[in-house]
Amino acid sequence: MRFEPELEREYHHFYLTERRSHVRSFNVIMLILTTLAGAYSLARVQVDQLQMVSLAVIGLGYVSMVWAAYSRNYERRYLRVATYASLVVSAAGAAYIGRAVHLAAGELMGLLTAYSIGLYFLAGILYRAAVSANVFMVASFCLTLTVVGESPARVMELTTMLAATAAIGGIAFRHQGIRFRRSFLERGLIGEMAERDGLTGLKNRRAFDEHLTRVWQQALRDRRPLVLIMSDVDHFKKFNDRYGHQAGDEALQRIAAAHDAFAKRPLDIAARYGGEELAVLLFDVTREHAELVAERIRGAVLQLQIPHADSEGGAVTISVGVAIVHPTLQHSPAGVVQLADEALYGAKRSGHNCVQVFETEYQDLSTGSFRAARAV
């Protein structure tokens, strides 16, 4: 019922996004009902202090959950707030209903069973939290009936009814939770397939552009550098002409795998930028580390020893351009691509199978203009 921590966080975001409308409606309705119950109790001549305290606690619990449900950071806050608030609300609500049942208001028992189902399917909390809240509710209900003097047989009868409802709801909710998790995985798989290049298995151009925009904004906020390593297979047209396009595809797949090995952190990405041009984007690394990774990528491709009679050395090589930028409001994400493109052009001019690094040149770029000509 749980994924690895990183995937579990993504699932929480998916789950809360899907249930946002239910969560808000449920909590608002329950807050209104609690307010009306408090107003009714105050209007009576004799006010039961235990019930008023219970209603006050329930009201505070729902105020906190409504606040979290409508918060700008809903996906980050709601589960944490609701998990604890639901425990308190469940215990206080069960105490309120238990006292009311003792005072011959047995029809209110139906509210508690309805609330038990609502905890599972409308409150927007996860399985363990919903089960825990129901356990708190049943235990508080049983304790309240015992304290106010109900007979043991009556306590057993009512508690068993409530526990049975909670158990049935828990079983149904568990199956729904499994379906939700399967749906999450299926959507993720479909999305992952849509973001992958069919030949190399790397991220495709669209996924790269979207990722670059996201990490650009984060780097801008955190004042962290971005490094874009752009590589191009040397004399690839001649390779295809001599060995055929199928051999070219196989070579590109092996070269892509060598690039992918250097993009393992959450904010890093390896992508096929276009044709035989590949890209590796690194978040928050030093110039020394960027140069080291670029050289290792170049070396890893050379070590593949893919035969290429038209290339110096007789094996497939790549030229690598490295752009190191510190995002500013005066530039756009296109600037890092342009700088990497310029660095790659410089590596081509320097004789291929080498690395060229640009950093300070970024300040002089006018984002949006690219070189029209490029060495083959």
C-alpha cells in the first residue's frame, strides 16, 4: 500500500489533486453542521458542558482542515494537518454522540456511522490515517458510554455496530486505495512513455524543454547554477552513408546510454535534443564537476569503440559543448541552450572529439539568436 519515499510523495500530490473538491466540500459541510449543533446547544436552557467542549474541539479541528484544504500549499499541508485533526475530531465527535445516545437521542447514532464512511471516502486522508481515526472514534464512543453509565450489554451492542461499520468501510476503502495507486502508476507509465524518445529511450525534446523551464525557475529562486552539456556525434552523416541507418540507430542507442548514466539525480535529465544531438542538464554543480562529467561522457563514448572508418582514430566520437549559467531575470531558459550550442560549435571548430566550456560568455548573449551554420 506504499511506494518508495519519492514516489509516495508524488502519489500524495496525485491523490490530493484528484480529491480536492471532495475534501473541501466535506470539511466545509462538517464545519457548518458543527456550528449549527453548537448554536442549538447554546439555545437550550441547560447546556451539557461535556457536549459543548466536544463541539468546540470538533469545530477547531474542522477549522484547521478547512484552512489546509483551501491553502495555497494544499498538497503540502493538508495530509499532515488532516491526519492529526481527524484523530481529535473523531474522538471528540464520538464523545458527543455517545453522550447524546445516553440522553435518549439514539437517532444520532446514524451520524456517527455516516461520519465513519466519510472519513474513508470524503475526508481526503490516506488509509492508515482513516483507519486510525475510526479506531479512535470507536474507542472514544465505547469509553463515553461506559463513563456515563450505560449497561455493559448496551455498550457492547452499540460499539459492535459502530465497529462493524468502520471495518466494512475500511475494507472498501482499502480496495479503492489500491485502485487509486494502480491508476497513479498507469498514468505515470503513460506519461513516461509520452516523454521518452522512441529510439534512444532518453527523454524527448518536449520533456527536455518542460524540465528546463521548471529547473530554471528553481535555480532562479535558489540562486543556483545550471549546467547544460550538449553533444553531437562527429561525422554522423558519413557514418550512416557507410554503414547504413540501422547501424546508425544502434550506435545512437549505445551513445545515449552512455549519456544517461550521468543524469541520476532528481533534477538532472538526459535527453535527445534532436537528430544525433544529445543533452545532459545538471542542477547546481561546480565548473570543475561539469568539466569532469563532460570529459567522462566523451570518454565513455570513445570507449564504446564503435567502428567509424571516416573518423579520426577509426571509432565514433562526439564533440561536447558545456554551458554554465547563473539564471537571472534578464535571460530566459533559451539562453542556456544558446550558450551550449555556441560551445558545441566551438568544439566542432577545434577539431571534434573534444570539450568546450562557456560560462562568462553568457553575459554577452542576446537570447533567441542562434548560429545558422554549423560544422558537420
